[in-house]
Amino acid sequence: MLMNDIPQGLVTRRAFAGRAIAGGCIVALVPAAALAAAPRVEESDETAVSLGYKHDTKAVDGKKYPKHTASQRCVNCAMWQGTASDPWAGCAMFGRKQIAAEGWCMAWVAKPGAS
Ligand code: SF4
């Protein structure tokens, strides 16, 4: 079979293998941290606004959220998906976006075992 006999849109085994190797090389050149880094949430994002999220718990409007205290931070919330030393990490409320360790939103709930 000649290459000209192959209908357009079909990929030969050789072409597929070449593309797979090239793709693997590109992935290998990208640092793992860059692949894992999720975008950070903006305070203006729809979900952030609806939850009253702030990057800094000290910036939360106490009149609007009277149950908020300055000791409530994302890092000590049960939804925090990072470690105690991570400055940014995931949260179940924000999907793939990262939130700040010093942040807060109205869904805050104490991490079990945290004092
Ligand atoms: S649910 Fe908890 S960890 Fe997530 S943004 Fe709100 S306070 Fe932060």
C-alpha cells in the first residue's frame, strides 16, 4: 500500500508512534510542579463572591459574616487539601482552583482535631 492510498484522516502506525514519542518528550521537559500547579481562585470569581471568600481572613467583613473570627483560616478548615505549610492548596468548594492558606469563606468548618 502506498502512502497516497491511505485515506486522509487515518494515521499510519509509524506516524502514530512518531507522534507518541514526540509527545512524551514534550511532557518530559515540563517540570512536574508546572503540570500539577492549578490556577489560583480570584476573589472576583463567581463561586468566591457567593461564598464571601477572601485571600486574607483579616479582610472579611465582620458585619456581613458575624460568625467569622480571625482565627478561622483555610489552613485550619476541614476542606483544606494542603499541608499546614502550603501557602496555597485545593479546597472541595473550589474544584481545581487553589485557595490561600490565610483565606476564608463562609463554608469554613473546623478541621477535626484542630484547636
Ligand atoms: S471551605 Fe474552608 S478551605 Fe475552602 S475556601 Fe472556605 S474556609 Fe477556605
